[in-house]
Amino acid sequence: NNTSQLDRMEQIMTRMEEKLATVSSTVDSLESRCEQLEEKCSSLETILESTALTNKTLMYHEMLIRNQNWKYPARVYTFNELLDTNYDDEGVNYIYHTSQVLKRSTE
């Protein structure tokens, strides 16, 4: 009777040791996964900080652009005035149209 109780106790102990080994393995696996996630989190935090800095810089630049008064300072010659110069027709067309586009895009 004592022997059978002892055998049962040994079987219970063996099962408990097996469960402990399984739990230990699971804990090790979870710890490893946790370390990987912490590394990813750290990497994402670095990216986020960099992005926040980039956004602040972009907002600053946009503010500077909004607060500036853009005027095209150069005189834009009329087409007829350019015809009176030494440029050929193609050169006059190019100078006139390019200066108009530049003036519109900077005002």
C-alpha cells in the first residue's frame, strides 16, 4: 500500500516536473518575444521622434512661406518692347512667356 502511494507520488512529481519544464520553456519563449518587441518599440520611437522633428521643421518652413510677401521685383517687358531688342522672334517669345510664368508663380 505504501509502495503504491509512493509510486503515485512519483508519477505526480514526474508530471509536475514535465509541466514545469513546459512552463519554463513558454516563459523563455515569451521573454525572447518580449525582447524582440522592445527592440521594435525602441526603433519605432526613434522613427516617431525623427518624424515629429521633420513635421515641426516642415510646419516652420510653411509658416515662413505664409508670412513672406512675395513680389516679383524685376520689370517684365511687354511683348512689343522685347520685339524692339536684338532678339529674334523665338527669343522674344521665350523671354516674354517665361517672365510671365515666373511673375505669376512668385506673386
